[in-house]
Amino acid sequence: MNGREASRNIVVVGFMGTGKSTVSRLLSEHLGWDSKDTDEEIVKAAGKAIPRIFEEDGESAFRDWESRVLQGVLSRERQVVATGGGAVLREGNREEMLRRGWVVALTADKASLLRRVTGAEAGARPLLAGDAEERITALLESRRHAYDFANATVDTSDRTPAEVAEAVVRGLPPEWF
């Protein structure tokens, strides 16, 4: 693990709708590790829903929460951590993820993402306010290389969450077993 044996976590990153939360839960069950979702942890720590944080405090305040929560979660070990799609936007977050775990980026084609995120509860994704397809296109473009730092990448477009979790397990460093 390149000298990081003491910080064994799996950190799942990717654009919204790639299946990070679902795949992370499946991975944690398979490995017998704890599962943490940073978005859920932010809600607990902030005492309010993410759309409300965006509305009342702004995206920058949300990103601050995201960084603090990520650092706290990654201070522990033997966890599968699902991050919010934008957690990778701050260099410090990317560095912490790589320092404290093995990072896998989940990807999907635009049609799959659009189908998945527009089926979500209305208002649950503040960054998609307005025309969801237009917003996804713009966000994908602005984040085109945001996930390139990951140790591995798995395309979720035509796979079930169980197939994605299995692909991640197959790609884990051999010294983890």
C-alpha cells in the first residue's frame, strides 16, 4: 500500500449518481468493515439537511463542512467511505483521501447519470436546480479530471451495484487480503 498500511480505508469518490453510497454499503458488508457516508455525517454534524445548508449558508460553507467531516471520518480505519461528489474539489481533501486510504472513482455515462439523479427526490441535489441535464453537462465538464487522482476507476453505467462492488474488491491491493 505504498507505506500506508496503518491507514486502511476504502474511499469511494465520483460524480453524483454513480452509486457511491450503495456500492460503499455493499463493500462494507463484503469486507466486514464499517460504512460511512460523508453526506450523512455532514447532516448529523450540521444539524440540518444538505439542501438547507446550501440555501442558508452557501456552497462554500457546505464544502467547509465536507472537509471537516472527511478528515474526522478518515482518522479511523477499516471503513468504506462514500464521499459527496464534490469532495474531490479541494486539494487537501484529495491528499487526505490518498493518505488515509485506497481511493476508487466510480464513473458513469451522462445518460445513466441523468436517469439516476432525476429519479431522486426533488430538491435532494442542490447543484441540479433548474435544468438537470444542462447542469449535469456543465458539472461533468468542470469536473472532467477531478477524479483522476484515484487509485482505480470503475464504470458503473451498465453494471449493478453488486457487480461494481465485486469489481472494486477484485481491484484492491493484494496485501489487503
